[in-house]
Amino acid sequence: MSDLVTDDDIARARTDLVFRQQLLAENLERLLARLNTMRKNDTSGPDSARQIKEGVALAVKLADKLQKNSQNPDVVAAKAG
């Protein structure tokens, strides 16, 4: 998968439940890796703190979506099929 999510990816994610789950998981991993890099670089300042806070909030949203999707019977059936 490329670094950026394309319009085609979004369209496919609307209909392909397994792909949606994979897309969410990959983007969550990418976001967490970037947040970890920012934390290691220890860049202080209000802009860095704001970006980290926004990133954490987005990570929580992605994790919630992943959890909801993994509990959805349609996703489980699509993975099995």
C-alpha cells in the first residue's frame, strides 16, 4: 500500500469489509509509528504538543473503528469467506 490513501482505496473500503479493516489497521500502525518518532525526537513547543494530541485523538478513533469492525458479524464472515 502506498503512503497515501487514494480515492480508490476509500471507494473499495466502502464495499470490501476485509480491505477496510486492513486499511484502518495499516493507517493506525503508521500513525503510531509517527507519534513514536515525534516523541523520541522530543520536540518541545506548542505546535508539537498540539500535533501529538491530535494524533493520539485520531489513533483512538481508528482503534475504536477497528474494534467495532472486528465485532461486526459481516466482517468476521468476510474474513472467513
